[in-house]
Amino acid sequence: MRFRLRQFSRHRLLRRSLSWIGTLLGIVWALPLTIVGLLFALPVLAWRGHAQFIRGHTAALLVRGPFADAVLSRHPFGAMTAMALGHVIIAEQQGLSSRVLMHELAHVRQAERWGIAFPFAYLASSAWAGIRGRDAYWHNRFEIAARKAEKH
């Protein structure tokens, strides 16, 4: 039985189909966060911004423009080069490195896994780090995982 299962799982079409189903389920699960991201993307696009579809281990919409630059530089948690909201990545116009993109795509995958609970889990992880006397960003388990993803 195990041998048949292994042969079955090696079938290319099956793997591809399961991958698409997994991606679709992740998109649906993270949809509330993605809607917030799309609402944020509208003014970015309206103010001379542009969008690009990214497809790798997961799908994401990359949005950049002057409005994104202004908001990201004045973010309440400090200036940043990019941020992910569901399947939407808001990024600076210039200088988006592949490392930063991989970092943000890791957050997209986290949103796929956690769904609407992701922002709350993220904040709880930051709070837990702060309670233990550690930096709320650098010791946040989601940020640690995203930094690890940058290197692969």
C-alpha cells in the first residue's frame, strides 16, 4: 500500500493539481487580509503606481508607487521598504531586493496558513518578545521565519 501511495504521489499531474488546490485554498483563507491589502493598493495605484503579479511558491500582487513610498517611510512602527497584507505586497518604488521580496513572500505564506488570525498572532508574538525583555520585531517568531526564508 505504501509503495502505491508513493508512486501515486510522484505523478506529475497530481502534484501540480494538488499544488494549485493548495494555493487556491491559501488565497481563500487569507482573503480578508488580501481585501485590506487591495484597499491599500488602490491609492497607491491611483497615484502613479503600478502592479506586478508574482508567482512562485505562492501568488502575490506587488504594488509600488509614490504613495507607497510616503506611507512606508512614515509607518508607525518605523520606516520600512515593504509590507505584506494578505496576498498584496506594498513596496517602495526603488531598491526592492530579492531578499526583501523573499521576506515578504514568507509573510504572504504565513497569512495563507493563519488566515484572519495572522495579524493577532503577529502582534501576540511581538508582545511576548517584549514581555520577555526582547525586541518586539527582531524576536517576533514570524519575522525570524521570514528572515530565514530570505536566505533560501
